[in-house]
Amino acid sequence: MTEGSGGFEGIMGLGQEEMGLVAARDTERLSGVLLARESAIQRFLASDAARRDEEFLDKLARISAMNGQLQREVRALHQSLKEELLKLRSENRRMGGYRNGALITPLSSRRIMSRRG
């Protein structure tokens, strides 16, 4: 089971790297690591599909726990991004109100003034 163990350790390493990228908000490198981890999981499951012993089930439980941690990290990142977008939208509305209030209307365009003098 040496190949499976190396694959498992690789999966765990990629999972740790993925959590670090989520925490660092590095979305550019995150997709590559996510795809690499997914393919490593598929290779791991295909190589050990015939063996359903206790060690294999333990490894699956560890992967499941890591996926739970990743899911919590991603949800926290999603929530913080949502909050930042809401703040940005309200700030844009506020600035738009200032812009409308700061517009200067030329005196010649006012219809109240008499043109006779």
C-alpha cells in the first residue's frame, strides 16, 4: 500500500495548501490546487478500490474531516466577500448622493431669471 499512502499524503498536503490559499484569499492559485487535489483523490480511490480495510476507512475519514474544514473556510471567505461587496455598494450610493448634490447648475440655464435684465 505504498503507492496509496504516498497518494494519501499528497492529498493531505494539497488540502493543507488549499486551506492556506483560502485563508490568504489567493483565488488565482486556488483553482489549480483544487483540481490537483481532486485528481489525486480520484487516483487514490481507483488504486485502492478493492481494499476496504480499516486503514483505508481511516484515511477516508481524515479526508472527510479536512473537506469539512475547507468548507468552513470557504464559507467564511464567502461571507466576508459578501459583506465587503455590500459595504462597497452602500459607499457607492453615498458617493453618488454627494455627486448629485455637488453638481453646479449654470445660471444661464435657470428659467426663473428674466432675460430682460
